[in-house]
Amino acid sequence: MAGRYGMSFAKKFIEDGEYDEAIAAATKSIEDGDTGPEPLFDRATAYDLAERYLDAVTDFEAAIAKNGAEQEIDPFTIDDAYFSALLAAARKEAESDVAKGVSLLQRYVQNAPKGEHLSDCRDWQKRLKGEMPSLLDKTKNLDAV
């Protein structure tokens, strides 16, 4: 089922900024029997853009698992999107519970042991714990750290 040739309905909704509709379309594809990674990736992308980061992380992990053998989705694309959503979820969690945010990032190490963002993951765990300043944090004197 496609929104236009070569594009799922979910992707079309994402392109149009209609994230709830994209989530519904991807969910329908899954419920209708599409067992590949693409509807999970589409729904994860829509969740991420709707700032429902934990839902996105769950679907990205499922898409990575399904993408393993067939590689319907470029592994770097899915890895990058997964790390981005996971980092957003971890940063949000760390606002109220640093340990929970750091722990959440550990999922990347477990689910993407050969991922492109392993060193980024370790750095962000340190940043969340206050052990490594972010270059984006203008409130800290980086020379003092």
C-alpha cells in the first residue's frame, strides 16, 4: 500500500508533517501483515518527530532486529535515527533522573554493538552524569573542566 509510487502512506504523512496519521498508517500496515522493518521504521520516525521518544526507541529496536537479515533499510540510516531518538529520550529522562537517562543510553550498546555511535553513547553518558561538558552548554567554562 503506497501513498504515491514507491512511498508508503506513513512516509507521505511524515513528509507532510502529519505524525499522528503516519503512526496510524504504519500501525495499520503492521496489523495488516507487513512483517518487514519498514513500517516499524516509519512509525518510529513519526514517534520521534512527535517527540514520543520512548515509543520511537522501541520501534527502532524492533526495526533493527527485523532489518538484520534482509537489510531492506540502509543500516547506517536506521542506526543514526535510533541513536538520535535514544539520545533524546535519555536527555528527557535525565531531567528528572540522571541514572535512568544514563541507563537508557546503555540500550544502544546492547542493541547496536557494532553501531556508529558507540563513542557518542559513552560521551553522552558522561555528559548526563556531569563528567563531561557539552560544547553546546554555554553556562560552563570549558577551560575550568
